[in-house]
Amino acid sequence: MAIHSPEDRLWWKQPLHRVEIVWISIAFLWGLLMFFAMIYWHAAGDQNVSSEAYKITPERFSALTEAMAKKYKVREEGETGVPVVKPPAGSDVYMLARLWEWWPVLELKKGESYRLHLSSLDWQHGFSLQPENINLQIHPGYEMIVTVTPTRTGTYSVICNEFCGIGHHTMVGRIHVVDK
Ligand code: CUA
């Protein structure tokens, strides 16, 4: 806010300078180009996955995840006490985000498809699958469902890439992909 009013109170009625209209046009056209690029990236990009989103309460999502973990637990991940869960191929698989972990650890088969459900029990978290670099925003109250078909065996990290407080940097999960 200016301390003094402009001398010419009708300043906005002055014609646009040529340079100004050129820059406004460039910005507008760039915005338009990027808008249509979003559609192109979705079809041709490797990082923008197709996902579905539905409403779900944290209590219900937690119950579904716990039930799956109990039914298909095969071992624990090292000394962490976190269960490694190996659900059947083609099934609905759940991974929850909470302060500050991705839970549980999943073991999936290479070449098989799964419906991966992701949701948060508390705050907003970021699901970042490394080293594939697939990124999704995970909110409480909504579940994201992604159909995944792992193509390479190995251990993948799930990093939280949305700042969620003091333990954010420790919020790391794991997905193992194994041969059939
Ligand atoms: Cu969860 Cu950062």
C-alpha cells in the first residue's frame, strides 16, 4: 500500500506499454501450452500415473490395512518389527501413511498386477517411490488407488516427500519385488 495516493488517480486508464502487452501475451501462451502439456504428459510421461481416488475414513483404511497385514504376513523386516506382507497377485493391497512411517512393508511378485491403495491416517504425506520416481500426494480421508505391475525385482524405497513434521526425514517405507 502506498503512503500517498497517486497524483493521477486515473492511471489505470493509460494505454498498455508495448513491452508489457508482449510479456502478458507470452505468459498467457506459456500457461496455455503447459495446460495442454499436462494431458500430453499423462499419456506419454513415465511419472504421471493414472490413479483413482475415493473417500474413506482413517479408521476404515486402518482396519483394511491391519486385516491384510494379519492375513498375509510372511516375516518381519530385519529388526524393525514391521511386518512384511505378501498378498496374493491381483489382490487389493494396502499401505498406510502416518506420523512417521509407511506401513507395512510389501512384497510383490514381478510381472503381476496389484491394486495398491494408499491413504493417510493423520496428516498430508507424499508417496515417492524410489528409484522409479513415481510421486503421489496422500491425504487423510481419501484413498488413492493405483494399479501397479512391477517390472523389475529388487527393493524399492517409499520416501515421504511432503514435509510432515519433526520425524519427516525418517518416514521411509519399503516394497520388495521378487521373482515368481
Ligand atoms: Cu510424512 Cu513427510
